Amino acid sequence: MKLPKNWKTGLAYIVIILVLGLTSLTYGLARLELLPNGQEVVARGNEPQNITSGENEQLIKQSPDSGVADKSGTVSQGVSKRQETDSAATDQKQIKSEEQESKISAKNFPSPVQSEPLRSVGNYFSENLNAYLFHAGTDYPLPEGAVIRATHGGKVSFAGPDPILGQKVEVDCGENWHVVYGGLDNLRVQQGDVIEINDVLGQIGYFPGADGVNDRTQLHYEVWNGDQAQVQ
């Protein structure tokens, strides 16, 4: 059998192809042997890196500002620390605003009756005792039996007889405010009761007063903030 003239050239090409194939195969096997078990090659940006499965979970988690990716690759929107801080600051402002609005002032204790007062808060001279006395409330002329209602809600701290004011009711309204209703009779509340605005406290009766003589029925009304009597 006679070989073609260029058989040597063809054989050389075949040998070169076989050598290149063996080289590629050997390089690939070497790469597999260098890669430890349990590792993966993942791309982060443009540079592939060798990471463990534990590190892979760290890489797929995004920052709170951009959301959080789970293992399946689904990204859920997260709340940034800055957003949480802003929300907390807003809540604090709202709480402070509500606290400021809830503070009690003298305006929350209106006159319990629509009549001109007989006497207001302040010092006065008692001819009967021949001395100056301090009057801590406001006296309103009212007929006997008139129903008296609470001007502010709170807890009844006292309900009973008083040597000067006759039957009286004291109400603790909170925030160091309390109210005294004197000159009453037929009390409808007792100590420890929690009352609301406009609840009936009792009816008008006679009381002696600091002078020891009172010739007319009247309501004695006191509003206190701490140890300061408030002028109506």
C-alpha cells in the first residue's frame, strides 16, 4: 500500500491535537483536586471567589437599606436603622405632644354655677373674729337643695362632715390638682369613688363658715394645685 506524499504532515496535526487534549484534561483534573469538598465557586461582581456554604449565606444577605435576600434568591424589603431611628423619634415627639395636651390647668376647672360670687380667693377682715382670714375658695349663693355636679373627674379623697364647711367633698383630679366642694348636704359619693365630670356630688345645705355665722345657703368651691389655691 502506497501512502500519500503528505501523510507525515497529517500525522503531525493529529499528534498536536492529542497533546492539546491531554493537556486540557490534565489541567481540569488538577483544578478539581485543588478545590476542597463542600466549596462552591460563585461570582461576586466580576471576580469569582472560592467560598464555603456558610460564607455563601453571608454573601447573599443584603444590607438593611436594600432589603434581605433569602436562600432562594427572593429579596424582601427591610427597614433601615435610620428609618427605625426616625420612627422612634417621631413616636417620642407624639408622646411628648400627647403629654403636653393632657396636662391639667386652671382652665379645666370652670365655675360650677352661673351666678356672681359672694366672696373670692384671698384675705379678708372678719368683723365677727376681729381678724384677717384667708379665704381659700369662692362662695356662690344657691338655694337650699340645689344639686351640685363635679366640674372635673377624679377620685374622691374625702366625703363627709367638716367643722367649717359643713358636708364637703374633696376630689383628687391627678397631676397634683384637687377640688373641694363645701356647704353640701345629702352626699351622693363616698371616699374612694372614681367620678367623672358632671357626676352628682350632693345638694346645697347650711354651713357655719369660718366666721361661725352664715345666714344664707351657698356653695364653697376650692381649686388647688399643690399648696396653691387657684383664683376663679
